[in-house]
Amino acid sequence: MIVLRKPALALMASATLMTAANSHALPFWGDAALHPVIWEDGYKLGLGLSGGGRTRWSPGLETGFEAMVTYFRVRLEAEGRDPVTELGARVYAVSPLSLDLPFTLKLGAFVGYHRLEKQNGYASVGGEAQASFTLPKPWGLYLQFSPGYLIGENSQGIFRLGLGATYAFGKSALELHPVKPPPLAPPPAPEETKDSDFGSTMVPLPEPEPYVDPDRHPDPLVDP
């Protein structure tokens, strides 16, 4: 079990979880990802898994949280070291950019807490870049790049890549795939009558006014 020892981080994660529980008010997505991780020179490329969720507060702000576990194997030239397992959690905020691309680019930052096996805990800060792709609802796909820095007794850099999937809950599916309104109905056609003699459809014409011959002499019995 991952324990968040930083009160501020725990508070931010709790706020995000409360938002997730109220997903009828804000869109919410659960996500899971596979992470290759670059750490110290004495260790091979780490391989990690993460799970979490995210919500969108406005078109320009998205926040999320992740819990992760990563395993690092020792390089041959660094014999004598033990493999290391990393447990961590982090929260992040990103802003989608309005670019003409086949995916949505999101840029932001993260803060977190990590504990490496047999070592003290580390706070972490860094940048966050994500490329999100829309799949048939309610699924989504994203690529992730998170360069960061572990702050602690032996501060060091760490670079995390990621390939993940998201799943939209509730009304979030409509947020990812908005329903287009139905087209407007055409104006009604004029009424038509059917000519029983010829079997054709005819539009009634207005009654013509009676014709008056201007050269006709007035009839005293008819004309005043």
C-alpha cells in the first residue's frame, strides 16, 4: 500500500478523489499506463505500471492523480547493488493546446512523493506533456513524457515515459464524444389536392376575377 507522507499532496489527492465521486457534475476518466523509466546509471531501464484518474474543470484545465510502482534491475557493470522497487504517487495539472494536430497536446506540471526500496522518501517535481488520441467511446489513448527531479537525501533526475488508456465514466463519454443536434426540419410544403379525373396531384389556384368588357353598353336591368 502506498502511503502519502506529504500532507499537501495527500490533501490534493483527496480533493481529486472527491471530484471523482461527484462525476455527474464534472467529467471523470479512469486511466492505466505502462511506463519505461530512466533513473541512475547503475540501473537498467525501469518498467512500471500506474493507475489513477483525471477530471476536467474547464476547457483549459485538466487535473489528475496517479499511483505507480516501478522495478529497476541492476546493470552488469554495477554488481553488488540490489534491484530497486519504487512506489510513488503524484498529482498533475495540464492545459490542452488549440493546435491543428491529429491529437490533443497537453502541457503542464506535476508534484509527487516516491519511496525507493531501502532508501528515504523523495518529493518530486517536474513537467508533464501528454498527447491524447480519441478512440471509439468511452475509450481514449495517450502518450506521456514526464521529466522530473527527485528531491531528498540524494537528489537526482528521473525521466518517465508512458503509454496509457483512459475510460470515461457517466456523462464523461458525452464530453469526449458530444452528440450533434438533429438537423432542422424543412419548411412545410403547400397543401396539394388530387385531381380524381386524371389521377395527378395539383396545387389549387386562386379564383380568377370576373371579366368585364369595357366596350359593353350598360344594361339598365343589371347595371345601375
